[in-house]
Amino acid sequence: MADSKKKNKTPKQQQYAKFEQQFETKRPVLKNCIKAFFVGGLICMIGQFISYLYIYFFHFTEQTSGNPTSATVIFISMLLTGFGIYDRLGQFAGAGSAVPVSGFGNSIISAAIEHRTEGFVLGVGGNIFKLAGSVILFGVFSAFVVALIKTIFLMMTGGL
Amino acid sequence: MLRGKQSWEFSNHPVIRSTGVAVGPFEANGNLTADFDVIHDDLWMGNTSYEQAHRMLLEEAAQTALKKSNLKPEDTQFFIAGDLINQITPTSFAARDLQIPYFGLFGACSTSMEGLALASFMVNYGGANNVLTGASSHNAAVEKQFRYPTEYGGQKPPTAQWTVTGAGVGLITNNPLNDEKLPYTTSATIGKVIDMGLADPFNMGGAMAPAAADTILAHFNDLQKDPSYYDLIVTGDLGKIGRETALALLKEKGLSLDSNKFKDCGLLLYKENQPVQSGGSGAGCSATVLYGHLLNEMKNGMYKRILLVATGALLSPLTVQQNETIPCIAHAVSIEI
């Protein structure tokens, strides 16, 4: 727990937090890591396989096959989400199915399904990026910052 | 009659004449299927939204309870109920269809006992002859509001709990009609809000345990009884972790409970192999287990006196995101036969 949060607690509350912790079932971190490693690895292996398909059958190169591969993996994960399989996989694999791009697809389509009852514009449209929105925002922003640093560095060292 | 600081004693013995319980598919596969009146085999229940299905559960439970007592909605003076959804719309919409004068309650998962306590109080003092009271929750509707989309593949920790899809309603009356032995309420203890500083919404059992312990202690203090008076003390939805924590807390405060006589609705409802992590939760948890299972057990002679302590976590998704801790409450009602 963050220190700032701890400061706001009375001694009694801090004592209770410690007391309660002994009854908590701990997250099986090692087991989760192993499961995440293998499931995540498997998803990436499938992705690699799809990428080779694009290279050998559709004249993509190793550099350009990334985009259609991500799109295909996202498409598959959207289907799995729609059929109610991905959330079960998620409970089993944890980060293994959340970190690859398929997890991104899952976060989008699950929100879209969830808010379908509120209509297409305010429901689906307004909520589809409810979870993925922050990934996009901070992804784009950090890419911008990194690119900016690289550009400044190159300008200063005369590389540009 | 007020007893002690925060308890009522119902000397006129308001009777729980009939009950109605409607549940979803996951609960139907659990431990207590035989005790439920209406069972649905999918979460939509023929509706176009989960919120509508939620409302339908409560309506069905209420209609079943009325039907079993041969009463019509107009014979009932008040309907006291609540749920977990924003502005308790499922309950209010059900009340619109029932057309019974209505008190909407929000006590999170403690609503069932908040309602039963108030209904018993009214009936005991002649404020009403027949009162319908209950609580409900719907897994997908509640998850949608409080957590992530239902199909989102996030991993729940072992401390998390599973929201019950179900509604439980009881008809409280001063007129038991026939000679059949029926359960009646004898006392209620209203809890105060307790916040012991836990903030993890995936560990509500741990957060609610102090509230349960506080209300149980207050109950025995106010009514000058000791735990051996009851055949069973049942908490609403503490789950595995909360139950053990509450037991230990009570022991620390000098009240030793027999762990075989201290059960939890959230643990009674599901089978061992159902993936509910720490146990069931939700406003419908204590309502379905009490009005379905426990009262049947009492009628079968299994228990004579029980104390039901329903616990509620009074958080909202907003307060969680703003890093607030989780205030909790527990209300207890004793039922005898």
C-alpha cells in the first residue's frame, strides 16, 4: 500500500489491516506468473505463425506484416470475447492474456457488448474505449515523448 | 420496544407467512436448488437488458410470496426493498408494477435485514398488517456497474466474491391464518457504519467483518443474551475470508462462537467447485438463502432460533476510484419458530 494512503489511517485502522491480512488468501503469484508466461507465450507464438502466413502467402515483409498480424489477433480475441471464452481465459492466465494485443481487443469488445443496451451512439460509441482509451492515450503520449527525446538527442549530437 | 442502545424486541411476534425466491442459472447449479421457487436457465431471462432481468427476478419473487399467502398486492400495505444498482431502479420499477406503497432502501448487501427489521417493526406495532420485504441482485448488472464489463478478461484475486443473481422476498404479517408453525421475528439490531480502513473492492469480506462483529456484539449486549441462545448465527456475505476474520475479531473481543454454528450465506449457496473465489455476495445473497433455504430448514425442525446478520459494503465505483476506504454496515434480525 502506498505510504500516502497509510498516513491517513488511524492506528486502529492500521492495526486492523495487519490483523485482517493473516486471513486473506494470497494471490498465488508464482503460479500466476508461470501460467501467464505459457499462455502469453502461446498467444505470441500464434501471432508469429500468423505473421509468417502473411509473409509467405501475401507478400508482406517482416517489417510490414506487424499490422495485419495485430489486426488478425485482435479479430480472433474479439470473437472469443463474443462467445464468452476470453474472460475465462483471463481468469486462468491473468497477465498472459491481458498483455498481448488480444487483451486490448478484449477490453474494447467487452465494453461494446456491455453497453449495447444503451444504444449505438451513447452506449457502444461512448463506452467502447472505456478501458482501452487510457491505453491509447498514454501509449500515444509516451511514444511522442520518446520520439521527442530521440530527436533532441540527435539534433544535439549533430546526427540529424 | 427499544432494548439497549440499538435493538428492537418484537413482542407481538411478526410472522414470516410466505416467501418467494427467484434465482439465475449459476445459483441453480449450487447447493440450495431445491429451496428456490423460480429458476432461470440464462442471465437474460428473456429480457433485452440485464437490468430488466434484475427487475423481473424481484417481481417474480414478490408475486410468488403473495401467491403462497393467497394475497393480492392490494392486501399488502407496504413494500420495503432495495438493490445495488444506481438509484435502486430495479426495485423501484418492480414497485411500479406491483402498485404497493413503497419504501426504497439502500443498505448495499445488508438491505435484506434492514427491510426485515423495518417490516417487523411496522407489523409489531400495528403500522401494517401485511408487509412485503426483500432484496435482489443480478450478477451481470452489478458487475457492470461496480467492476469491469462482464466479458472483460481481468483476473480476479482469491479474495474477490461472486455477486448472486437472485431475489428473495418475505411476507411479514400479524395474521398467521392457520395453525401451521411459522417462523417469526423476535428482535433486530441496527448496525452503525464501521470503516476499518480497508480500500480493496476485491476484498469486501475483510472490510465488512468488523461491521458484522460490531453488530453481533451489540445484539448480545442489548438483549442480554449469549450466543448459545441461537442454533445458528448466519452472516450475509462475508465469504471465507470475512467469516474467519469476524470469528477471530469476536474472539478477541471476548465472544467465542462455535465455528460450526457460525455460517455465511455466501458460502452456503454455492458448491465447492464453483469458481466464486471467496464466496457469494450481493443484496440477493442473504435474501435468497434466508427466504429460500434457512426458513425451510427451520420449518423442517433443523433450527429453532437463528440470528441473521446481513453485511453491506457502502462503496460506489466513484469512491473506489477516488481512493476512499470502504465503510461497512451490518444489521441483525433474530428469527424463531
